[in-house]
Amino acid sequence: MTDDVLVVHGGTPLEGRIRVRGAKNLVSKAMVAALLGDSPSRLFDVPKIRDVEVVRGLLGLHGVKVTDGDEDGELVFDPANVESASTDQINVHAGSSRIPILFCGPLLHRLGHAFIPDLGGCHIGPRPIDFHLQALREFGATVDKTPEGLHLSAPNGLHGTKFALPYPSVGATEQVLLTAVMAEGVTELRNAAVEPEIIDLICVLQKMGAIIKVHTDRVIEIQGVPKLHGYTHRPIPDRIEAASWAAAALATRGHVEVLGAQQADMMTFLNIFRSVGGEYEVTDSRPPRLGDPGQEGGIRFWHPGGELKSVALETDVHPGFMTDWQQPLVVALTQARGLSIVHETVYEQRLGYTEALNSMGANIQVYRDCLGGTPCRFGRRNFKHSAVIAGPSKLHAADLVIPDLRAGFSHLIAALAAEGTSRVYGVDLINRGYEDFEAKLADLGAHVERP
């Protein structure tokens, strides 16, 4: 574990400019979608993160040729020779990512069968795959559970269906989209997730030849087509990473410009950021013209001085306040005067990271009650899913162990904001979703080092 530790000398404001690339929560799904085409696909602005490496490896195991394109961050996928992968080969990836479940629909279309290993991901709650399996069965798939994973087949092909999700799950919506586009007939999905990454995935599938209608009230209608071709796509930027750096600027009393960040997909975050007392400025991109090199747009985030203000917020599915935004922001809320309330309604076990913040001097209490606004599905199920943050608190250095991806970045922000030298263990987990984060920290003037 000694090679998976970062020494952080805190107390220095982050100052400078970094860039975010394509959204992690879209890029990996667009890579899976390439399986459905009968010609090559091209994806731009792909971040160099571990989830991308995992999907690239899985695609390779199934016969998809993945090569680097001419442009930095460009990947080319050739699905001409899709084939079965051995159980042992796939199991090498078991536990490293939850993406393999999304291979089911495309592999059933291409091969008639699929194997999915035991699934990993971040330890923030069960994230049951029941939604996925129920959806696949509705399409006509049979699912056999074995000790090593799931074996799926579709002896009579896949057929369109009407399906309502009990909760607007992003993963289950992606599953339905990737399966329905080539299923015979029409599929109607109710209570679907409509996150920007979902809409961008629909754009990818539409480029491939799919017919998908997004109706009001979370209803998506997919008319199956017999074949799809490749796509060329540049994904939306990663709004989670952009918000994480914004929270880091606020917590360290710094000034960070995030190139590539887009206002439209971050409006809910920006409202809270301003309510807390942070400042930001949006710069629109300008295309190159004769004599003008143009400029890449982004958002500048900074702490304007003075005290931050407490807020009450509730995480929710889009267009609400994103669950992945709350952990980084809570570090900044430890510096706000008064009592802030965070009600987590998306994942039931996403406040465990607050124990580490308390060990650094924060004053955070977690509760089983639904504090703040709306009663949620966790209110009577004994989950500690609400937090009250009393501030401001002076944070001091500590030894921290990262439990999951987003909590890991919040630990890192806390170490940067704290006085003294912290040791953060398990930092390689951050590479799952944050490209080249150590180089970006260096660009922002952070004093960090590997021992």
C-alpha cells in the first residue's frame, strides 16, 4: 500500500487552469455502444482513466479492435469480428468495474449469448442489478446465475416491451437503451433517467441509425431497427470532475479555471455554489477564424474572500443536485458559518466519508431521518443518509484511507485545505474517474508528492 499513497502538504490555495475531457459516465457507455455497429466508430476527447482501460480490455476480449486515433484522446472501434470471450478472461475484470452488465444487450444481439462476471464498483450501497436483469428478461433474455457470474441467452431473439422503472436509475436506463435499439418492435420505458449523459448516449445511438423519442415525464420510446452502423462523436464534458475542482477552489480559498466545463449541465451546482458564497464566471467558446485562433470555453471558480454561508441541499436525479457533487462540496461546507444540511436521496450509504473529515476537525453529524425537504425511500430503512455540517471548522492534517472514487476526491480536497501534512492512502482509486489528477494538482500549485 506504500506505493498507493500521496503525501499532501495542505494550506495552500489552488490557483490556475486545468481542462476536463469527455464525461466518464458517457464515454464508457459510448464505447459499449460501438459493439452494436456493423462499421467502425470514432470517439473523441476520451479521458485516460481506469474505467476506460477496463472497457477497452473487455471490448478487446470480445473481438473488437480498439486503436488510438490521430487526435489525442481519440479512440477507434472496429466491431467486425465480435466473438465470445472465455469466462476466465472476463473474470480477470471482475470487481474492477460495473460496466460489464451493459455488455448484455449488445452481445445478445451480436452473438445470442453473454457472460457477465461478478460486479464491482464503488462501495456506496448495494446498487442492485435487479433492474438490469428484470429489463433483460422483459426483452426475452434468459438469465442463469452461477457462482462465477451470469450466463444470458436469447433463444427466441429480443423483442420490444413496455417497462417502468421503480426508480429512474441511470444504469437501468442505459441497459434498456442499448438493448432496445435492435430489439424487434417498439419499447416504451417509463420513469427513465434523463441525465445529460443519457441524452448524449441517445445522440450516439441516433447517429448509429437508432430511432429514439424522448417524451415528457421521463418517457423514452425506442423503435427497434435491424442494423446499426458506426458513429463519430465528441462527448459532453465531465460535469462531475468540473464541480470537484470548483469545490476544491472553494475549500482552499483558491481560484481555478476549468476549461471545457459547460454551464447548461451544471446549473443546479452553480446555484448552490453561489448560494454558499463562491463566485464563478462562464466563458463561452469561440471557434477559430482568420487571424483569430479562437478560445476554448470554460468556467472560472473562486473564493471571493470573507465567510462562506451555510446551505440546505438535497441530492436527486437530474435536474436535481447530483449525488456525485455532494462529497466534494461538503468539504467546502465545513468552512461555512452555521449549520448546513445535506439530504442524500440517491445512494443510501454515501455519507461514510464524513468520519474521515471529522477526524480532521470537521463537525458533521449523520442521521437516519430525512432532513431538509422531501421524505425519500431511505427514510424508514435505517440508513444514515442525512448530514448536518456545523462550521466553520479548522481542518488539520491526518492519515486518510480512500473508500471509493468520489469520497476519495473529497478526502484529497480536505487534505489540501487542512493545515499540515496528510498522507492519503488508496489514491489510485481516484484514477478511475479523474484523469491525470496528480499533474493537474501540480498545475494548480498544490504541494503533493509520492513518498
